[in-house]
Amino acid sequence: MTTKALEAYDNQRFGPIVGISDEGSAAKTIARAAYMSAKALALGDEADEMCVGMIIDGERMGSAGEIPIGPDEYDQLVPVAGGWTFSTTNVGVRVNTRIHQPLPEFAVADAQADEQRWLDSIFARFRPFIHTPDGKPRPLTVRLLVKTAACVEAFRNLAPKIESGRRDSRLGSPSLHRLSFLIEFDRVIKGDDVGEIRKLMQAASELKVPEVAVDGRLLEGARRRISIQGLLNVMDAGTTRELLKEGERLGVRLVYHYEVDEETAARTIWTGLHTARAQGLTAAKYGLFPMKFDQQREVVHDIQRWLGNAWTAIPAYYVDTALVTDNDVCESDRCVEGCRLWMNMIAEAGVKVALIDCPDRIDPHKLLKTGGPNDRGILTLEDVGTLTRHAETLGLKALWSGGIRPNQAFELGKLGVAGIFTTGSTARPRAVSGTMEGDHQLSFQGEPTGPGVRRIHALVGGGFLCRVLEDKSVVKEIEGKAATLIDSRITELESPLEAINETLQTGWKKHWVLVGS
């Protein structure tokens, strides 16, 4: 198995790297295709994984989407990739999140029965966080459940009495021991409910309560996905965005009732990455859904701290899901803006390779727009170009995935992307077998074919050469033969592959002369 880092692959010299996903049965087919490529033939005996630009990507594609591989798949994949290609896997599109135990909650209405007892019970909750074993106070937030407008008015009288506890050390400083309003709905939040939240946020601002937490019935999208990003579990993205902006103006943090334990999430991701590394893979991709932006930052920093530069851990940004920050929601119509922000964050953490994908199976999309009827694409080629150049300024190599077709692979090559992952465009259907037999929603599996893999590899490389070559006659010849290759059926690729390979070999040799030996 290669010990060379994936980020060390020189895509400016050897063109975009190509990843083909498989559970292992087609690993030999993928590796052979890499060394039958025009690039490998042009290199001759010098061809190796650092030049041919191929990744065998361990994957089990089930009805729920991309599923982590296990021992059976590693046993097939690792021996084939070793010394011939790079190798990766995806340790999880979705983070195996845990929810923190809910913060202490006290109903404001209960103070009416016995105010002093109610106040004492709050101070009692803070006491162990003040008198700790090392004498250093620990942070704690107590949530005050607000059921009616009358509760807010009642709290106006209670607030000074709670704050007085800071003077006699029954509470720590406001930065350490905080209050938070909690408002709950037993229905889907809409209309008048949003108005109630706004009023509570205004009251929180006036009363110097720094946070408002919200709960309600799960939206359908959240229920079908188990959970999603923060407040989007209970409010639509537009409403969430408006309220977050209002909270920013008021100086009030708006949050979901339940908080993800990002520390445990990071360790769960690390477990999968460590397994891939121990098995001998070059790199592994990891998803960060359904965490919010600030939680993702913590996890990425942890992963980089634990793995450093010794091995390539690849975080993924999903353009088909919203990026939720403390004051905004970037949906797919603003995914370029969200992706730029996310790239800045991971680059600051020391990440060198990133994946941009769209894996959602509940509301499926493709990475690229086609412009046709019922277009399910998200990004334009111009968007990809913009993000590619931004990644380059940060020292990032962005890899692209999400239903990429042969014609799109050629165009992505022209953009000079660092690399792509694509499988469906290389594959033929075969009977469901092996570890996927238990997935009763599958009627067939896709298996990469040699000619299919060679076509994608040729098209990506051909597009790249069209971008960098000065000899326009060679460029024109590549473009013509690429068009024929794109339009050919997967069962009739040998002749157009042979035709374009001859021209690509010429193109590669001319390119290497230009960039130097």
C-alpha cells in the first residue's frame, strides 16, 4: 500500500485525480483501467500512483446512500490498490451524533406558588458548579420555561432577585453562569408561534437574558432524516434565518432545545478514520451532517489535531444541505457563499483536501445543473470554477462528487479541478450480492467496468489538456474525439477510447515539456 499522501498528488502536472467507488469486487478492473490510460502509456515505466491519478474508493452504495465498508470490503480492496493507486473510503456521510442531557429547566409559572423556594432551587442547581473539587467554577446554563406572556411579566420581578445571587456567590459571573428562556410548542411552529418567539427574544434582550431556546414538533424533513441541523428540526429555513438575524440585532442567541455533543461526534469520526488508516488506505472522507457550522469547526480542529499531516482526513461539504451558523442559514441557493465560508474554516484548521458532494437520499440532487427540464442540479460550472479558485488560494484541493456524467467530467477537467469521484457513469447493473443482499430496497447494484472507468479518466484528462495546451490543433482534435467518446454507449467504447488515447498521449507529452521534466 502506498505511503504517499493524497495531497501530494500534483494535479497541475498530471491533471485531476479520478476516484471510482466500489465495494471491492471491481478493484482490479479500476486499477487495470488506470494503467491502460493514455497518461500511463505516455509515462511508460515511470507510471505509478503519483502519476496515473486514480483512486479506488471503498464504498457500499445502499438504498439509504453511501454506507461505510467493513472487513470484507477492506480485504478485497487493500491488496489491489497497494502500490498501484490511491485508496480512500467514506467513514460516514452522517455523524453518529449524541445529544447532551437537557440543561436544568425551571418553569417560571412555578414561582407563583412559593417564590423563595423557586429561587432557592435555582441557586441549588448552580451550587455544585461553584463549589467544585478544584475550586474552579464550571459553566452552567439554566433554562427558564416560559409558557405564557404572563410568565415574562412575572420574570421581570424575579430577574433582579436571581441576579442578586451573584453578589453573595450563589451564582458565578454572567459569562460563566447564565440564564436562558425556553419556549416549547406541541405543534409545528408557524404563524402566531413565530410571533411569540419574536416577543420572547425582545423580552430576553430587555432583561439581559442572553439566550432563547426553542422546541416544537419535528418537521417532516427532520423526522425522515432522524434529525437535521439545529433549529431546522422545528422551523423552516426561511423563518430560522429571519429569527437568527433578529437575534443578532437584539444581542440574543437563538438555539434549538437540544444540543449535539460535538466532542463525542469527533471521537466517533476518528474511530472510522483510524480504522481506514490502520487498514492501509491513503485517505478517508468524513461527513459533518447534521452539525451546525460552529460544531463542525470544533470537530474538524479535533480531527486535524489527532491526525496532523501524517495522513489525509477529508471533510465533506454537502451542497444539498443547509449550512447553519449562529446568525444565518445558507441553503442550496446560497451554497457557493456557504461553501466559501466552510472552506475558510477547514483551511484554518490545516485541512489540505476537501470533498464537495450532494449525498441526500430523501430529496436527491445532482452536483451540476444541466439546464434541462426538471433539472435537479445545484451548482453551475461557473460556480465550481469560482470555488476551485477559492480553494486554491487557501491551499486546498477540492474534490467533486454527485452524479457526475461523462460530458460534465470533461468540462470539470477544463476547469482544472483537483479531482472528481464518479461511479454511476462507469458502471453496469449486476445482481445484488455479498454484504448488500440484506438491503431489500435494492433491485440491482452498479459495478464499474473497465471501458467505463477508462472513458471518465480520458475525459477528465482530456478536458485538463484542453485547458493547458498551447497547441490548439491538438486541443481541437481532443475536443472532437471527446465528443464522440461522450456520445458512445458504454458497450461500444473500445474504438473511441483507442482513437482519443493516441491524441491524449501526444497532449500529455507536450504538456510535460511545457511544465518541465
